[in-house]
Amino acid sequence: NGSGKSTLARVLGGLLPYQEGEIWLDGQRLTPQAHQARARVGLVFQDPENQVVGSTVEEDVAFGPENLGLPSAEIARRVDAALDAVGLRPFRHRPTRALSGGQRQLLAIAGALALEPELLILDEPTAMLDARGQEAVLSALLQANRRRPVAVLWMTHRLDEALVAHRLVILQHGRVAAQGPPGRLLAGRLGPLEQWHLSPPAVIRLAQALRDRGIPVPEEATSVEAVAGVLLRAWQARGVGR
């Protein structure tokens, strides 16, 4: 907290001008005002109340594409695709006020996806949700990413969420303190986590404990399923479980 995540999200999304450095998006340098980013970057914030504007789910998702002046057929296509991506199609006619907190956050993500951005930035989108809501949002995002590949920048201080990333960047006092593959970084290979006031998630601690016992768990194994698969193969290799 206080490392500069939200400020970075707003700068990349063109909501705040920047004073130093450069921003490049898909090979194009953006100006300090970054107005060009607003049509190419989707933003989802911590509190969905600040982003839900429609009276129904369908109207809310259509709001962004309508503002782009798209034809009605294209708006309908994008709304359908976005609702399918986050699993909200059965709720398309439901009033937004009747949605749960997790569903509202999914709706905010759908609204951003309907703009078909090149980069989707999520600023602690699960911070206000319970465990079930967190899992639903993360699962929906991964499914949406498989449906239509888009670069995703997920701001979070929950390291278990960071494990699904291809690359993890640790910010401290507004600067990059470390970056690398999540498994390698959170296992302490690139520096002790204590210096950043972090502790590894349980699955990373489990993987390290198994490595200490001689079981070759690769650093890329950052999920319970992946670690369990390594254990199963190790046991089968020793003739156990046949």
C-alpha cells in the first residue's frame, strides 16, 4: 500500500499527466497527457460503484461502445461478447442495483472489455470482495483473456492473485524494486521478500519445503494443482500409487 499502484494505473490510462519518463503502448509513444490512451486502455477500479452507470446490466455494458459512436449491430455484438466473457449474460436485463458486490465488479470488467482495449488495467479489483467474489473475478478475467487476448495489468497487494501473472513487478515508493517470473521472485531468488515487507503465498512456501526435501518442484509450479502434479509424478516414479 502506498507504493504508487493507483497512480501508475491512472497515468497509463491517461487520467493523470506524467512528469518524468515515457509511456509506450504497442510501439507508439504516448504524450504526457496520454489522451491517445483513453481509447486503447480499459480501466477497472477498486470500487465498482464509481463505474456502474446504467440502470440494467445490458445498458451499462453498452454505455462505452455507444460513446464511441459505433453502429448498433456492433454495440450488440460487443455487449454479448463482454457478458459472455464474465458470465453475466443470464443477468443482462437485471437492474444493476440488484447485483452483488462481486457481480458489480464483473460488470465493471465487462464494460471495460466491451471497449475492446489493447491494455486492460485493473486497480485492486478484488479488494472489497470476499473470497468467493475474489475467485469469481479472477476466474472471469482469465476466461476473458483466453477468449480475446489482451494485455492485462493487475494491480494488487494479494500475492496469491499475482501468481497467475507471466511477470510480476514489485513497486516500492513509486519505483520498480524487482521484477521477474512470479515463482522465481516470490521464492526469494531475486532478493529477500522481507525487504519489501512481503511474505510468499502458502503454495510457494509448500513448493520450497518440497524442494528442501529433494522433490524437484520447478519454480514455474505456482498453483496447488501444479505442485500436486509434481508430487503425483514423483510418487509414480517411485512405484507408489500404481
